[in-house]
Amino acid sequence: MKKNILIIVLLSFLVLFATSCGSKDVKETKEKGTKRGLDYLVLVNKQHKLPDDWEKKVELKEDKDAWGDKVLVEKEALKEFKKLREALLKENVDIELDSIYRSVKEQQNLWDEWSKDPKKGPEYVKKFVAVPGYSEHHTGLAIDVCLKKNGKIIADNDEMIAEKKIFAKVHKKLADYGFILRYPEGKKEITGYEYEPWHFRYVGEEAKKIELTGLTLEEYLAGSNEYYINDNEKLYDKAIEYLKEEDKKENSKYKKEDYYKFFVTYDGLGITKKDKNKYAYMWILKESHYLKDKKVQDGESASMFYKFTFKDDKVVKYENPEEGGHYTKSIKKMSIDNKMSEKILKYNSKLSNDKEVKKYYEKVSNPKKLTKRDIMGDNKLLFTISKRNNKCVPISLNVYDSKYELYTEYKDCKGKLCNDKLEYTKKNTGKYTYDVIKIIKNSKNADLLLAKELEEYEIYTGKNDYVYMMSTGKDNKYLKDFLKEIKVDLDECAKKSK
Ligand SMILES: [Zn+2]
């Protein structure tokens, strides 16, 4: 609730600001989405009244609703609506105009009339009719549609809400024509209205940005110093160039071989701007190959999320999320808003073998269904035990059918971040007898992405290049036995690293 109050306070300032700007002609032409002094981002809701000069400024055009009756719509909004309707007709979806423009006076009449109706009464009116002056329909930019299906008009609210598939198709196209869905599901606390799949609002060219943020108009305007922008400066490409340059500097060990190829490609997830910085969110696949002993060898390979920070359109840094237990948290921290973090967390990159990964992932999140085969890709099981809190060395253990390899922190690392530079220090071969599946099956949480609390120890299992996270308490009997078997004492390791 506190957040809402803050938003409202911010919005009041913004509205004051917007209306005071609207009276200066010179500035108007420069304002985005503003033509003829009309602010297409105008906010009218239960707290924000229609600007006094709006009715004088707005240019309305006549059209017909689904029943052939005359309706008025703001000129540009109508033009774009017609295009939207045309595009949808090609997909066999017919949206028709229903309720559009209502003057403050008409709203007042409606209010008075319904208040007098004994069947409706004042409570009903308060719930379903906007206070005159506080309805978005006064702007001429709000369009209520109804559906035409098999020649029949569907205009009843409940019946329309039930047409989920049709409205999903419609909503997908809104932003292309400058519209947003004004009252999305679950945002009543912010917009003041229940879900209205039929109520569209013309906002002009900013519709796409608003759609990308997943925010309501209220939220978007409140946080408008932080928003999504188009890639006009080709920031994605610049980020990729940066990685290529970086690769040239690094990986010299491969380049000494007679052949070296670095391959990198990406999916753009969005670009945002805040203050003077810009940020590119990307899913990147990079791979390198080199030739050794006349055979092409795989170098590094990664498919992961990157966030690049730009200053003056130059990369100043990039970040990757932390792996393991901190993954979700760090994605959230790196994301500009919830929509972005959800997008990243659910992202199913075509750049990786997503079908395979998804199948595997589903199993991993249900450890009871795991079988040894599931975690033993290519006869190899990789799992890492790391201690939280965090002086303790990470231990990386590769378990093969008949041997395991143990890696600990590189001795000369001297407190630097060495997780990426795990050095091989000890190798034991011998028959590996312990059943790792039992450890995993007895883990408290098989899927750390869903786990609310982190456990002290984690087990990561990996198949090919993909790392999956398991978490387990250190008292997991099977883990304890296993560590004993391979002579790893985590407490001792914690002591040593202090
Ligand atoms: Zn409406």
C-alpha cells in the first residue's frame, strides 16, 4: 500500500508538470507523443481529473459502433484503431467499437440517471460508473470494443472475459498500433479497475515501450526516468563487438594453435535507459574452437545471460548472474523490473539445446523421478559442493563411471576470485561406488530457482554444458557418507580457508 501512495504522489507531480507544459506551444512540438498540444500519455483515473482544456483541444472523428450508432473517437486513435481492426480481421478476429467518447456532461447525466434507478442505486453507481471528469473515456483515447463472432455480437462483460483466446490475439497486436491494455489483470490496486480485456487506450508511439515494461500507465509514468528504449544506437552489436575484442585479448593460449575461431551470437532481451546510462540485456551464446593435432577442439562455450552497461554508447562493463544458489537473486538484482527478471528466468534460449534442457530441467525439479541415467550425460556426472559463507573453497568434483577428479581452489589465488580458475590439485582414480542419486533425492530442494532459502551446501549436477542446481543441508546422511568416502571434510576446509 505504501508503494501506491508514493506512486500517487509522484503522479500528481507528473500531471501538474504535464499540464503546465501543455500550455506552451513551442515545447509541445518537442514533447514525445504530443501533437496539437494533445498529450497522448495523459493520465485520467479515479484520482486524476481530465485536464480542464482537454475538451477544447481534442479533435474527435465520427464513426459507427457495432450496432451502427454514431460514436466519437479521437482522430489519430481512430485512424490507428482501423488499422488494428484490419490486421485482426486477417486472423478472423472481428473487434467492433462499443463505448468510446463520453463528454463530462454525458457522464454526469449517466451518473444522475443511474443513481435514480432503484435497481442500481448509489452503491452500484459508485462501483461501476466513473465520477464525471474522472473517466478515461472523456479523453476520446479510450476504446471499449466488443466482439463479433459468427455474426453475433458479444458485448457482455462476462462473455467477453470468457473469450480468452480471441483477446490474447487482440492484445498481442495492440502496441503495434499505439494502444495499450489499460486495465490488466491483477492491477486493480493501481489502476482502480478490475480486468477489462476490452478497454484499450491509445498512447501513441510509446505503446511499445510501455508494453515491454509490463507496467500499467500509472506505474510507467511514475517511473518514467527508467524505461525501455529502442536499439537505435545498435547497442546489441556494440556489446558483441566488445566480447570479440575481449576474446582477442584473452585466450591467447588457443590462438597459439594453428587455428582458432570465436563464434558469438545473441538474443536481445531489451534495452533500458536510466539517468545517463543505457543497459542491454542479452542472452549470448559463445563458442570457440581451435585446431590441435590436426583435430578441431572445443574451446570455451557458454550460453548465458549478460547485462551490458553503456556510457556515451560505449560498453563500460558487463555482468553475468552468479551461478548456483544466488542465480535467481542476482538476476533480480540485475533486472530493471520484474518483467525483465521474469523474462530472463523463464528464458528458453533457442541458442541452446532448449528442448533437451527443458526435458532435463523438469526432471531435475522433481528429484524423486531422477534416475542415474538422467544425470550421467556422456557417462559423466559433474557436481560441485561449495560451502556458503564463503571463505571455504569451492570443491568441484567430476564423477565418472570409474573415477572421480577433485578440484579445489588454486593455491596461489590469494583471496582473489578464483571460482572460475579452479585448479586441479588432486586426482584419485578408483572405483566410484557411492550412489549420488541418493544424495540428490534426499536434497531438501532439488530446484534452487524455486527455493526460498539457501542451504549451506549445494550440489550442482551438470549434463554437457548445463549446470543444474540442487541444494541440500550438510546433514544429508548420504552427502555425509559420500564426503567421508572421498575423504573430504568440509569443516576442515572451512577452517583452512580462513
Ligand atoms: Zn472502458
